[in-house]
Amino acid sequence: MRSTSSNILNHRTARTAAAVAAGALALSLTACGGSDDKKSGDDEGSRGTKPGAAVTLPKLDGATLEVAAVWTGGEQKNFKQVLAEFEKRTGAKVTFVPAQDPIINFLGSKIAGGRPPDVALLPQPGAIKQAVDKKWAKPLGPEAQAQLAKNYSRGWQDIGKVDGTPYGAYYKAANKSLIWYNAKVFENAGASEPKTWKDLLSTAQQVYDSGVTPFSVGGADGWTLTDWFENVYLSQAGPEKYDQLAQHKIKWTDPSVKDALTTLAQIWSKKDYIAGGPKGALQTEFPASVTQTFTGGDQPKAGMVYEGDFAQVNIGATKAQVGTDAKVFPFPTVGSAPPVVSGGDAAVILKDSKAAQALVTFLASADAATIQAKLGGYLSPNRNVPNSAYPNEVQQKIAKALIDSGDDFRFDMSDQAPQAFGGTPGKGEWKELQDFLKNPSDVAGTQARLEKDAAAAYGGGS
């Protein structure tokens, strides 16, 4: 979703697990009934600083903290409610500092000015590594580590580490292998949820024939295009190639990249399949790409929009109801297995203190994640968040699919890359895929430019 590092999780072979996780999600989106959680986060008793709390926090009267993140709108508003609970339980005062992408550049300017925030939410493993390499990040203390060990699978713990030392607590996750659709559009078109890429193309044609443009693409935000590519590539090339490309152990001129770009072009080259055509898509930011799919009655600007579970926040800005008007299916299988791509934001300490350590400990607990889960538009990798905390059946099942995948997932590839390549507007992968959306016939040229950018960002090695 947004950039990367050599500190990549060594994932297990995930073909079977991916199929199971995506299959569970597919079943979930039409099934009725309650959640299937173990509610282990509710069994902690009253060990905390208030009845029923799962984590004990110190008294921090008089302490002040600044927390930086790139979140805006509903995400920021909901996160502030979590911070308010931390204030209530500790007596500390917490200020949210809006950051800009790339956040490493934002933090660099703050640090150069002698005003770093105490804690930052970093949306890339690569950004964590950069913060460590620059000696900005501070290791997590024993209390935070204890929460991670209790609440997170080994895979989620490992991607917050650099050289074996834990620096990041993943507070927020994303299931990024989803396509949302306007249920009324599908009904009018006689379309059903596709299982394969071939099915997706057929469904798109049905939607087009019914008089609605099939896809809304938020091409103004380059990270949405990297997510499209990663799902196609993971399913088509497989997890081993995915890991190799993520670490730049194979070049972007590899035939597997050609195959993925050629596959993407089956949609991106059809101007009538994209709301506003490529030019319009490149002027459409992600939030608008979602809302225009679920406004306009029977004639929205598009019938489908690809992106992760967090699109629910934007759907919430429309009159559409998730689960009835707005539905979702797993990203279709392109190769032998459906993709399971995840992203996430990790809390990292930049100014070490008792209060900063306490805040990250809180964010790593089931208490904090449960608060935001109830508010919607949020997904936690914390396995002790009660599944029933999520506000609707669709979100409960998306969350369960992520937790059930355990360590068998692939983290967003661009988020694993150096930020100059995988996480900077107007540069690297973001720009090259925007240019490819504009001219999807130039597969070889796109590969060459991607490789040139990647080689420079990774230090010239492949």
C-alpha cells in the first residue's frame, strides 16, 4: 500500500493456506450467522487499570506525548478515540500530529528541527528499517514485547523486527485482496461474484453491457496501482517469486513481471472499462474511487472498485450499507491460487520514555484494537480482539480470514521496498505504474523503467 526493506518476513509456502483463507472469506460474505471467535481477548479478567482491562498501564499524570500518522478523515477520528482512552486510563495528554507521505521524509524534517513526535505509525516495514538505520527508532520495552507475544502470530511479530530486535508493534492491518461491488449494479447486470481472472473479465463485460462502467480506479494515488499488481503477481507467479521480487533478488525485467503487467493490461487497456478512462482514473484519488462506486443510484460511475477492507470507511461516507448495497469478493485467482496480500501500520517509538513505551504497549493490546474495531473501517492483526467487536458480518469475516491465515500471508510488496521505490508519490513504482495505466501497451518499457528505479533504490544489486 505504500514502501519496503530487506527486513522481509520469511513466509511459509502459502498456496494452500491462501486458498483456505480466501475460501473462508468467500463463504463468509454470503453466509448468515454470528462470529466464530474464541473471544480470548475477553478472558483476561480484571488485570488492567480498569475492570475488564487486558493490559495494565502506569499512571502518567502530567506526561505529554505526540503521535504522528498519515491517517486522515474517519481513520484519524477513530484513532483519536483510542488515544482518548489511553489518556483516561493513564492521565497522560496525547496530541495527534497529521503526517504526510512519505512519512520518513516528514519525520526527518521534524527530527532535523528538534521536534520529533514521541511515537509514529509507520506504514511500511521498509520505513521501520530506515528509522532504525538512521538511529531514530528505539527498541520496544518488555511490556510491549509481552503484549506482542500474547496477541500476535510469529509472522506479525517478525515484520516489526530489525536484525532480531523488536521496534514496531503492528496496530493496524489490511486485507488487501478484495474487490468491492455495487450490489444493485450486479443485480441489474445479472452478474455473479467471479472466482477467477477469466470470470472477472466476463463479469466486467456483463456490467459494461448493462450500461455501467465496470471499474473505478484511484490512479491519482500510485499505491492503489501497486496493490493491483501485487495481487495479480502473487497469484500468477507464486509466493517464491513474490518474495524474490520483493527483495530484488530477481529483476523487474523478469518474464514473470511481463506476464503480470500483460494480465493487468487486459483491464487497464480497455478505456471504457475504467471510470473516466485512464486520464480520469489518474485524477481520481482513492476515497473518490470508492464513493463514486456507491453513489448515483442505479447509474454509479462504476460497478466495482478494488482495494482493501479499509474501503469501508469511504463507503461509510455514502448512503450505501456494507453487506447489502456494498458487497465484496476475494481478489480472483489468476494462477493456481488466490492471493492473500496484507498491509499494516506499526507503532514505533522515536523518543523513548515511560509514557511512549506505555502507549505502544497499549496499542499492542487487545484493549486498544477492540475500541477501534467497534468503530468500523479497521482491521487488527491482534488475534485476541473478539471477532464480535467488528460492527458487521462482512468485516467480521474479513478479520477472521486474516487471523486464520496465521503466518501464511504475504506482506504488501511495495511496503517492503525502499521508500524511494515503493512508497513515494511521483517516483519509482508508483509513477511507473501510473504511466503504465496511461499506456498499458508499453510492457517492456515499463519493466525497464521499474528495474532502473529499483536498482537505484536497492543500491544497485539484484
